[in-house]
Amino acid sequence: MKSFTEYIAKELGLEDPKGEYPNICEGTDRYAMYKVGPILSVSHGMGIPSISIMLHELIKLLYHARCTDVTIVRIGTSGGIGLQPGTVVVTKQSVDAMFLPCFEQVVLGKTVVRSTELDVELAEELLQCGKELAEFETVIGNTMCTLDFYEGQARLDGAFCSYTEEEKQNYLSEAYAAGVRNIEMESSVFAAMCKLSNIRAAVVCLTLLDRQKGDQLSSSHEVMQSYQQRPQILTGLYIKKKLEIPDKSPVEVCKPQKPLLFLDGRGCGPAYYRLDLFLVHGDSLGADDVAQKRDGGFMEFTLLGFHI
């Protein structure tokens, strides 16, 4: 996420050749958090449990930091279905392994079912950004969120496999017919928690391979590295458009800006939060007037309408 912070700082004209981007959560090894301007960049680990822990703590942090009009975008990688490797998928809705748009969780011994509906307008805006870039294929479709990387995703290369290649292909074909275009392991709880919090949210994932053609990656390391930049490029353009920043032009430092957050599946865990930094324009340099102007009034909002 530090690399994304450095990338977006350059795109927004906030890059400081002499500046550092400190990990706000350096007191823990469970995930990393960086901030530049109105952008908070946070990592998360693999799977539903890891991202849910981070989201609980992030949402509490935003509440105490008095943020509102927050937009959260999860960027990451996935396996595609019926798509060329390198395609970027903007999630229409997250579905489970039965292709149902819901997230189930056991609370106090009872099953709680929550909607995984994402912001339709935001998804369309991101898709439009992909069309404007015209640098790589960008599509919109359902994302299947599983509880497992191997059997749960119909892989044949795990330690156990109780089904045939034909059964695998039949299942993936059923998924495609249900509108599923990629598979990952975080989108359902992400969508459910953001909807429950009334936070505008989206999922943007790169497809590393077509799962109907195999389970193993075949592209070179260099190609994979270039692929993984694509969600950053797409979301970077979205940020610039939302902040009304022309290409190669510096950000207007005195203009109030809505906070945008980007999550990535590298690193994990509950953090030791530096709330004292966020309460003053959300920056480790928050006591500095210049830093306050650069942040564009990041903290002049109240999270989700909860006026504190």
C-alpha cells in the first residue's frame, strides 16, 4: 500500500521528493496504513476473517476521526472466469459459492444473513474510468467470494480434491451463467460491512488467469507485476476525476475534499491506532498549517452522519 500511496501522491501533485510516507500503524505487524492528502491506504490479509478485523477497526477509527462521505475501494487480484488474464473486474455484486448475494455469519449461535449489495453508481463510474483509459480490458460483473482458496474455488491442485476436471468445469460454467466473472476471498464481508455502515464502496480486482483454462499462473513475473498496476491506475483516475484534478496538474490544496480509502490484500491484523494524529486533519503533520491545507479539510466531516 505504500507503493500505491507514492503513486497517488504523484498523480495528485502531492509528491514530496524529500518526504516520507510513514506507516501510521507501525506499532503493529498486522497491517499497514498510509495517508496522503485525502487518501488513506490500508492493507489487509487474505480471506474474510482478516479483512473483517481490519474493517471493524477502520470503521471505528473513521468514526472517532469524525469523517463523513467516505468512499472505500478494495483493490486486489483474483481468478477470472471466461476472461483474458489482465482483465480488470469492477464488482456488480458479491455472491457466495452458491451464487447468492449474501454474507452469512454466526452471531451468538444464530446465523445472521446480510446483503452484499455494493454502490451501483460507484461501480459504473469506475467502469467508465476504465473505458476512458482504454489501456486494458475493464468489465463489470459479479464476484464470487469463497471461504477457501482450493476446494472452495474448484481447484485441482490442493492437498485434497474430491471431484473431477469435468465437475470443476461444470461448476465454473454455472458460475459464469450466474454472472460471475471472478473469484476472490474478501468481497462479501467487505460489501456487507460497508452497506451496514452506510459507506459507499466498490471492489476492483485484476484477473491473473482464466480459471476455466487452469489453476496455475503461466505469465512471467514481469507481466504479473504490470498486471497488478492496473487496479491502481484505474482507481487513480477515479480519484482525480472526483477531486476534479486535470492530468499532470497539482491538487488545489485549499479545496475541501471527501476522504477516499483504498484497501489491498497484502498484510493484515488489528492496529494500534494513532488517533491523536487523525484528530487534527488526519496527518502526522497535522499540527502544521501547511499540512492542514494540503489535506484539504479532511476532518471537517462527520462519519456517516453521526455528528459528534
